[in-house]
Amino acid sequence: MWRAVAIPSTAVGRRADHLLLSRVRRGVGYRISVLLVIVVILAAVGGLMALLLGAVSNKTK
């Protein structure tokens, strides 16, 4: 699909394709890393909440 619209596959065309692909890959990697960071933060918050709840329930007993 891209080849029909893009520059004919000369050296310039290949370079453009490579740049496009690397940009897409970088975007995907960035998204994955952001998701991982969010998951780690949520896990940490969940752990802290569990510890706090455990401490509170122990105090009330």
C-alpha cells in the first residue's frame, strides 16, 4: 500500500521507508514503556494500600 503512494524504491525511497519504520517502532516502544511504568506505579500504590489497610485492621483488633 505504502509503496504505491511513496517514492519509487530508489535509495531515497528506501531511506524514507526506513525512517518511517524506525519512527513507528520508536512510537510502539515508547507506548510499551509508558504502559510498563503505569503498571509498576499502580502495583506500588496497590501494595502500599494493602500494607496500610493491613496496619489499620491490625490496630483495630
